[in-house]
Amino acid sequence: MINQYFYIARLIAKYLSEEISEEEQVELIGWRNESAGNERLFQEICREENIKRNMQKRQAFSTEAGWVGVQKKIQHHRFRYRLLNVCKYAAIFILPLAIATAVLYNSTNEHDAISHVTEQILPGSKKAVLILDNGETIDLKSTSGVELKEKDGTIIQVDSTTLNYQQTPDRKSDKLTYNKVNVPRGGEYQLTLSDGSKVQLNSMSSIRFPVQFAKDCRLVELEGEAYFEVSKTGQPFIVKTKGMNIEVLGTTFNISAYANEEYQTTLVNGSVRVQTEDGSNRILKPSEQACITPGSNQINVRNVDTAFYTSWIHGKINFKDQRLEDIMKTLARWYDMEVIYENEATKDLRFGCYINRYNEITPLVNLLEQTGRVTITVEGKTIKIFTNH
């Protein structure tokens, strides 16, 4: 554990001297987002007066003649320039010791550093309801380690986190048998379709699909958000939503098609064709996103960092310079909570965040408040957001 503190200290020292690599930057951001206490400590360490004070306290440890020259330079340059030059000589030795001490102290007092938010709003979990072709419903959260058999002979393996449909070569009928999986607010679920394609469903989403696909086409119907890894079988795979159809042969992509929100198809790899209800279509390349405004048949294509739109499947919540209302819509579905704003202008404030999807809401609330732009209260499962004027 002590080694971890010194490692974090070295990352902060490299950050201050602008010598941190992209990989180390990601690690540092991850540590900062682990808790509100970590972020507060980071901001405190990076304050100009604190760095000056720590450097002054540690000067006695450096006895080389070159250090005198560095000190003279410090007196004649702006602080930022001073810091960069000093760090070249001393950051790797001096700053980590001071920072590690602060990190250690912070870690042993983390509970005291938590803000006034005492209400806990817990993250979502693996839960869904399976609706069979005959209308029977099965609560998948409480069902584990069982096998179901559809009327066409398809075997469905069920556990508390995934569904797995087994291909049945000797189908009893060519008539398609449909199942539906509903994921409620505050839930997520995964399933493997009979062709081997994998689907991960986000909160407030549902998918309707045949338990065995037709020979010429694989068609599923989606509401909400899902991440697809489509198997290459030679038959087209079509995802039908209210605002668009997406056709693929074998690829990885994310679809967000919530009611009253912009419909988005984000391509990770492979190729997809996005088609609107009036027949307009566009073919996407990797790292492209097709967007359709509800009620419109216009497809807008833009280049994006797919990591922002697929972070949820990796257990992260990742936003960059997004409207607060858009961020909170996503969080409200996952945390099964309500959000109330002081006024309409509050919704348009822009923030970024990178946090663990499976943490309770308090660290995020603290991070938002630490910007000094908003004050947040938590009452039960309702969050109220006020603008700081």
C-alpha cells in the first residue's frame, strides 16, 4: 500500500512537470476519480502556494552547486516557468516525498473528507425480465443456473447475469418464436443470441428477437441502448429501432435510441448501414457516429472518440464537456433517481467526468460541487441541483 502512495506521488510530480505520458495520465485520472477525497487532495497539491511551500521545505536536501543556479533562475521567472525548471532537477526526488506524505495522510482520513452528502444513491445492477413467446415472464435477477426449453426446441441457459441461446439444428418449425428481454431503470443485462452474437443492454432498454433466426436474415428490435458484437454468419443482421434501422454483416457498435433523445449509432469496428424511415441511408466507418433527431429523417455523421460512448460496458461513466442535463439523464437511468434543477440555465452548464459506474453517487456529487459552480442536495432518491451565483 505504501508503494502505491509513492507511485501516485510520482505521477503527480510528472503531471506538474508536464512529463507525464498518456498512459500515466489515464492512471492518475482513475485515482483522482476513485473518491472525492483523492480529487480534493490533487487540487490542493497543485495549488501554487502549496508547491512553493513544499519546495522551500525540501531545499535543504539538495546540496549540489547546481541547485544554487536553479534558485537564482527561480527568482527571475514566472511561477509556471520556475516550476518546470525546478522539476527537471528536483521533482522526481522532492515532490514525491511531500506528495506521498499527503496521500498517505489523506487515505487514512478519507472518511473525514467525505462531503456533507450523507444519503446513499446506489448504482444499478444485473437485472432483467425475460418474456417468453407464450407470455410467461421470468425474473432473471432471481433465476440462476437453470435451463429453459422453448416450444421450437431451443435451449436457453439462464443465470443471474446472462442469457445464452443455444443453436438448434433440428428445429421443429420454420415459424419464428420470439422472446423479449426488458431491463428496468437501474439495471443492465447481457445475452448471447442463437447465432453467437452478444448484446449488452443498458438501463431502461429492451430487445425483442427470435430464439432461432430466419435463414435469410437476422432481425432484432431495440428500445433504449445496447452494445452489439455481431457474429459473421453471412446473413445480414438488422437492428430495428423507432427512428432508424442498422444493417451489419459482422461488427461491433453501440446504439442509443431512447424516446425523446437523439438517436445515435456509434461504430467501433466493421461497417454498418444506417437507414431512416424514409429510406435515407449512410454507411459508417469505424469511429463514426450517425445521429438522428427524433421526428427527423436527416442523418448527421460525425467522427467521435468511441470510448465516450462505450465506456458503460467497461464499468465507467465518461463524459467530456457535456450539458449537465444530458449527463444527469444518463445517470438517472442507471442510479434509478430523479433530478430537479433550480432553473433551466442550470441544465446548460457543461461538465466532464470519468468515474466508476459501480460506485454510489456521492463521489460524483462531490466532484461536481468542487467545481464551485453548483450546490447539490440529496433527499432520498432525488437530487436537487442549484447554481452558485
